[in-house]
Amino acid sequence: MEDLINALNETLAQLDYGKKPTELYEPIRYIMDLGGKRLRPLLTLLSAKLYTPDTQPFILPALAVEVFHNFTLMHDDIMDKAPLRRGKPTVHTQWNENIAILSGDVMLVKAYSLFLHTPDVHLRKVLMLFNQCAAEVCEGQQWDMNFESCDTVSEADYIEMIRLKTAVLLGFGLALGGVLAGAPESDIELLKSMGENMGLGFQLKDDLLDVFGDAGKVGKQVGGDILANKKTFLLIEALERAVGKEKETLMYWLQAKDYLPAQKIQAVMDIYRALEVDKLAEAKIKAYFDLSYAQLDALKVSEAQKTPLREFMDWLIAREH
Amino acid sequence: MEDLINALNETLAQLDYGKKPTELYEPIRYIMDLGGKRLRPLLTLLSAKLYTPDTQPFILPALAVEVFHNFTLMHDDIMDKAPLRRGKPTVHTQWNENIAILSGDVMLVKAYSLFLHTPDVHLRKVLMLFNQCAAEVCEGQQWDMNFESCDTVSEADYIEMIRLKTAVLLGFGLALGGVLAGAPESDIELLKSMGENMGLGFQLKDDLLDVFGDAGKVGKQVGGDILANKKTFLLIEALERAVGKEKETLMYWLQAKDYLPAQKIQAVMDIYRALEVDKLAEAKIKAYFDLSYAQLDALKVSEAQKTPLREFMDWLIAREH
């Protein structure tokens, strides 16, 4: 896994997105260099490795997924008015909004350019899957923004939102590796669904870690979602389950204007624990990961070849950051 | 030509960009329905018609060019803080900036989806040409924004900016028709360059019409560029040529804060005429169109087959709106 990540980062460091005007291309280098776990292109390589030992030819299309992911981050940060990403100023803060819009646009074009490093025989399939995925990611972001002005959001609507906004790109990452490595059509469908289930578990874990994670391990202050009244799985479930005194307290904190941040975080955490929405989230996460393991089992590949992807999944489910 | 435009508009009216969330997809329908001359997809069909009589199979890829063009308009309008487009509220005014960013993003994806209606044999070539063109259009927009904060811009830099921002898409439109209809490689290169020359003439004519056009025919108040101190070809040339009293007067109007709009327009127009920058623009426009006619002559196609494209070019050069 380390080797694959190193191969991805080495090629990433050498990518030439363009030179001039510098205002257009420097922000691309900047956001790509902020780091990150490179999960999505790693999924592509691990998935290709199920079918063929040499993943070197798939690095550039795999990186298209990473460039696309960072394009969505650049534009989402504008929409969310986020000042920081990974502890550094966001592109629209470091430069300005217009530059973040336009650099993002050209990043999406560059992602498509990287997909052209796909052999003719697979090009149409790759682009069809990607176009669907990319449109769905935009739909997910729009639902997420819509939910901000909703009083309540149902669990089903929330799950569908994170499926679109986050999970389908993991599904595409896995499917891409399968397509590139010549997997049978039935496996490609399985890989896509498997990535979506992993993505759902992954996002719910994110919601959980933001509240109950270890600040030292997560690498940022916990409780941000609580302070922002963000409609995460935990809050949605808590709003649905709370009654009487607990409902009153929860509504008090959601509407409170003047408070000590640590106090609000503690109070809402206490309600989450009392309502056991943390346990509910953990059960959901496990259920989605169990589904993805079952799909891994069903792939038409020897058990030995599944080991790297299985180990990655074990790591993903156990992560504390 | 009427038939081709009707065929384009009919298919355009039936395109399904997506349904939900409505905030994401309604703005696409809205901007596409604002109208416009459909010049770019028309170029694709006219160019294909040089090589084959039936252009029906090329309508969807041709419309990809129109969808892409409108995507750039949606995002440019945010960056330029433009309240109106074709007399109607811009998307970010009618909805909001976030929706205009995200709808634009998904429009770019939809443009790529339309390009997939290209046979396998031409798909890679089409996408390579388009990716280059799309990145250049972004570069042109960034140069245009950069120029706003420059004291002076050279003629060469201005021409390069409008080449990127406007002309390369006309070049791509023509090249696309050639590729789809199986034109020889040398003709595709010629078509691309021919479209760029037409595009340069087209944009310079736009600059000219904004000042010297007939408001009734242009369909909007003339003089907008003058009031905005926009660094068009005319202003750039005037700044370079003006000396003494004329320079003083020009600088006075560029820095003036309180004035009657009509008075500023008249004064700057007078300077343009005195310096003959209008004549200079006309000569440039003619030179670029002459180049494109010469390239039309050089195409390896019978004179009779060139007639529709030639007539379109005659119309484009004579247009008064």
C-alpha cells in the first residue's frame, strides 16, 4: 500500500497542469500539494491489482480521480465560505473567489485530460461512468446546501445526499480500476456498489469522529459540526429520537446565540450519548462495511489477490483520523 | 442555414440535463433558453457539410459546444458581476452565486456527456481537441480579468487574450465538424486555424459594434464598453496613439467620476474617430476574415460544397448585430 501511495505521489509531483497565466495554474498545484491520503486513486490501483499485477499503466487515470476530487474541494470551499483546508488558507482566501472558480473549472478539464491516458478499448466506458459520477457529486453538493435551510432532514434523504456527494466517487474509483484492468462486467458493477458502501461507512465515520474522535489523532478540534449545527447523521437521528426534556435541551443549544463552545459541545455530546445515536452510527457504519466485505467476497478473483484491498478496507474501518 | 439552426434548436429543446435537485438543473435550462445565434454548433454542422451531406448524426456533439459555451457564460457572469444577459437576470442574480457555480460545473460535465455521442473512431481526437480548447478558454478569461488591473495592455497581448477567450472555441467548432465527418488531417488543422481567424474578426467586430453599432440593430445600448473603461481593441489603440491634447482628454474621461453617460460616450467616440482607431479595427477585421477565406479556399473540397460555409462567413462579416 505504501508503495502504491508513493508511486501516486511521485507522479502527482511531476504533473504539469499548465504554466500561464500563473493565477490560473498555481492554485491547482497549491491545493494538490496540501496533501491528503490519496484514498481515491489508491482505491483504483488496489482494484486494478485484483486483476493484474502491474498497476503502473493506471496511475494517470487514477490521478484523474484525485484531481477531480480536489476540484470539488476548491469549489465547495467557495460555496461553504471555508477559510481553511487542512490547516492552510483555502484557494479563494489565498487568492480570490474568481480565481478559485476558474482554477477549479480548468482542474475539471485537466481531470478529463488525465482520463485520456486510458486505452481506446476502455475509454468510452471510463468516461460514461465518470460523467455519471461527476454529475451525481454535484447533485450531492446541491442537496447538502439545500439541507442547510431545512428544519428537518430524514435519515433516508441524508444517506442519499452523502451517497451522491461522497460515496459514488469511491464507487467510481474502484470501478475504474476494474475497467482499466479488464475485469468482467459483473465485477465492475460489484466494485462500484462496494465502493459506494465503503463511502457511506466512511462518511458516517467522519460524522462520528468529528464529535467523538481524539483531537490529537483527528488533527483538528473536534465538535466543529456541533458548533455549526451541521445536520449530520448524529444530529438528524437525535432530532428524531429526542423527546421531553432532552428535546428541549437539544433545541436550546441549536438556537443558543451566546455560549462557551466547549459547553455546547459537551451538552450535545451528552444528548447524543443518552440517545445512543453514537451506537446507532457505529452499527450503520458496520452494516455498510459488512456489505462491502460481502461484495469483496463475491468478486471472481482468488482470495490471495484480494488481500491488499481487504487490508486497505480493514485499515479504513479502523481509522481514528 | 435556417434548416440547420432549426435542427439544432429542436434537439436542444429536447435535451434532458437532469431533474433533481431542481436548483442544480433549472438554471441550465434557463440559460440555454435565453437564446443566442447558436453560431458555434452551426459552425460544426457547416464544417461537417463540407465532407458529407447528412449532418444529423453530428447534432449532439455540436450541441456539446453550445452547452460548453453557455457554461462559460454562466461562470463569467459571476466573475464579472453581470446582472443581465440578453436582457434577462443572470443565473447568479436569479438564483445565487453558489447555484451558478455548481450548475455551471454540472454543465461542463453534460458537455462531455454530449461529446460521447461521437463514434469510437473519432472520440479520442475530439476530446483531445476539446480539452485543449476548454483549458485555453479558461486561460483567456483569466488574462481578461488580469488586464482589468493593468494600466496598459499591448495590442499583441489583447489579441492573444481574445484568441484564447473567444476564437479558439470557433476554431474547435469548425475542427469538430471536420473530425466527425472524416476530413483529412490537413483540413482539420486548416479548419481549426480558420475558425480562430474568424473568431478574432468576430470579437474585434463586437468591440466595434459596441461603440459604433446601431443600438436598434445591436439590441442594446451602445457605448457600454466606453462607460466601463473596458480595454477593448479601440481603447488600447487609442491609448497608444493619442498624444498632447487628445491624450489629455482621453485620460480625463477615463478618470472622470461624475459625468453624463452620453457625454462620455460621445467624447471618447470623437477621439476614436480622430485617431482613426475605428478604421484600424475595420482593417484588422478584414485581414482576419481574409485569412479565413484563404483557408476556406485551401480546403480539399469542391467549390460547390464550400458554398454554405462561405455564405455563413459572408453573413458573419456583414453582421450589424
